[in-house]
Amino acid sequence: MVIVHNWFPLSPGGSPSGNIATHGVRYRFYVSINPRAENPVVGHYVYCSDHRVYDQNTIVWKVKIGAGSWQDVGSGLSGDFGSITPESPEKDNNYLTSVRWQTEVQKGSYQIKVEGKRAWWGGTGGGGEWEDWSSTHSGEVVQLEIYGIQPSGEVEIDLNETYPVSVKVQDQYGNIKGTESTTTVYWKLHPDFSQNAVLDPTSGQPGSGEGNTGVVSTTFDPNNNTGAGEYKVLGSLKEELNTDTDITQISGKIIVSSYNIEISANPTTIKPSGGCGSPYQSTITVTVTSKDTGENMPDVSVSMNAEAEQYSGGHQHNGNRPIGTFNPSSGTTNDEGKFQTTYTASKFGGTEKIKASVEGKTESVNLTVKVLNLSNFPGGTGCYLCGYTDTHPINHYCTSTTKDKIQQLGGAYKEQFNENLAINDMSLVYGGLFDYKATWDPPHSEHRVGKNADVYPTGTPTDAKWDFIKQKITDLGSSYVDESSTTSPHIHFRE
């Protein structure tokens, strides 16, 4: 018979109870009788030592989940509650059909009923009238959870070291479950990380005892010094690979390496590329040394990557945010254990994490990508600030020269028409491409270095107002693009 985690007996006429657990735990429900020692089965009849005889052909199993109706198990049932399968009569189930329940995700109350026919038999094999009998088992399907995986944070070990990984098991009520929980935790390497290590054992059940109750452990082993890389371990209540957080815990990163890495950037602040001026490149130097000796290590492979810090530079949106480029993006260390590459910034201002990876171990340095000497426009007489959006809530950074000229323009406009001048987009906090539609692309081909502003009348636009704005910009020694006839009428100011 298939191995199960627990057996539940149903005695004819009895009403037993007992809870079971979710997520792949297997249970057997069987009829608790005592077949006689010699020739217990004759035809389809099972003779017992208490002088009862049971008819195998009359055994029927039924199940009721929650407030649902009774269902015949028949040849088998399946659903969110799992799978319930009939098992043929044999010695282990007292020669009467039993059922095996492998649970799934559904929790709640349940009942399992078995019924059939039996009669009295005499010492010579004679029998009495057949009578109906039944037994109903009641209980609750309790959801099991695992929690507290260790390591929870990043750890680093050498190639010749191992590391313990563990979780704890509890039920939905927070009760820590020891050996009585009859559940199994399965261990696997996370598929998105390195796969060259070994987990031993690959499964286990919760322990009991001081300091060990509810704990399931395995050992992470870098596989005879061949498992350099970055790893995460999955502990799950289901045997098949999954990352469902309801039933799976994911460890912190386990880094296996024989090297130390240092990374530096020069300069540490550069400008966005694409029209923001120089410098927009930084020299990245990676130095690799031996953990054992501290010596610089030549001919070691290095790969580079970059990651933009979320919401940095004034962009309150993410999703496929562009990063810069490396030239080259990979290579090997020289005789001094060094590898150098040139990083060219993306068109967007922000903070970018420059990462160097060796044998799966990664170190990083932050690089600031911004236009220097910008400040938030404070407004002024006749200046009505507008254009804020959820994705770019701060949109009025500019140079000091642009600040002065826009304040003069707003003041003159107010004096001339007794209304404010709308000051729309200028530049973002760190400058760079201003993707006001939050698509990481233009429109706004300018607005990158704090020297532009889109302005327009707050009142009813007239030719006189447009002409005044353009003339005043010219008088200030600046230039403009007349977009007053577009679908979004404005004058584009250039410092």
C-alpha cells in the first residue's frame, strides 16, 4: 500500500474525530475490525474474531466537505480538497476497502463515512441476518504554514564550507507543530539562481524536543568545491517546484566564492547622456583578491551589470527603466588583479548601482547621474506653477539664470495683463530626459538641463498675450519655440 503520514480507524457504529492538515499530507481511513487469524477471507466475506462477518461488496465510502452534500468516493474524487482514492482490500486495511486522502489547499470542516453490511456467524460458519452498519469520522482540515526560514538575509561561505537551512511549521492558529503534524517540507534550489550545490536531505518532517519542535532542516553544500555562485533555497509544503508564498519560504541569498571583490567609480557623479554635457562616463575599476591569501588574482572572469534605484531622480514610476552601458561589459583581471570598464550613463537622472560579479558573488558601488547646480524654482510674482503629475511630482528644477529670467517674465506679464503666467514643466530634480508621459521616452526632447520652461496665459489666450511673452523672452536675451498653435498651446522658453 502507498505510504501515508497517518491512519484513522473507523469502528462500526463509532463516531471518531481528528484533524488533518493541508498541502500534500496523506491520510488513510480504514475500517477497524479484528479479522480471525486463520482463513479470515472466504469469498467476499471477512470473518472476525468477535464472530462478526463483513461483506466486502457492500463497503461504501462517502465524504462531505464543509457545508456541501455527501459524495460517494466511488472510483475517486478530486478538487481543492485534494484527492480521495479507494484502496483495494488487503491485510493492512483488514481486508475491507479503505480510502487514501492526499490533501490540497482547501481548509475547513469535513466528514468521512463508511457503511456496509455485517452479520453474526457461529463457530461452524453459520450466520444470522445481515444488518446495516456505519461509522462517521469528523474533523477539520487545518492549514499548515511554514515560516522563519534561515538564513533570512545574505550570507557568504567558502567553497569548502556548508551552511544549515531551516524552517518551522505551524498551523493556521499559530500552533507550532512537531512530529505529530505528519507533514513534510521539501527542499529545492531556487530556479532563478545557481544550481551547482546540493541539499541534504531534500525533504524532512518537523522535529520535537527542546529547541527543535517544529523545525525542519537541511544542509546546503557547494558540491565538492564546484558550486561557486549565488543561491537561494526554497522550503515548501509541496513536492513540486513552486514559489507560492502561502506554502513556500525563500531563504536569503547564499553566496559561495573564493574571492573578495572591490569596486570603485571615477568620477562618482556624472551627467545623463543625450545632450546634458560632460562628463557622462565613469571609469569602473574592479579588484579581485584571494580570500585565503589576500593576493591579487589575475585571469579571473568579471561581468558587469547596472540597476537603477527605484523612484530616483524625480521619476515616481518604474518598469523597464533604462540603464547605461558598459564597454566592455565583461572580461578578465590583469596581472594586478584588476579589470576596468567605461560606464556611459543613460539619458535619465537618478542613482544607479554599478555591480561587478565574480563566481556569482556581486559587489556594487553607487553612481549619481545628475545635472549639477539645479534648484527648485521658488515661484514669484505673476508665476503660477503647474504641470505636477503623480509620476513626476517635482517638475520645476532649473538653473539660477533660468530662475531669474522666468521670475522677470512672470512679473512683467502680471503687470501687463493683471493675471498670472502659467509655468509648466522645467526639469526634474536630477535633470536628464523628462518623460512626462512616464514611458521612458520623449516627448520633451529638451527640459534636461534646467534651461527650459513651458509657459502660457492662465486667462483666455490672445495674440497680444502670446506676442508679449515672446517679445519679453527676447528682451531677456533668451530664445523660444512658438507652440501657441498646437493642441497644448504654450511658448517653449530656452535660457
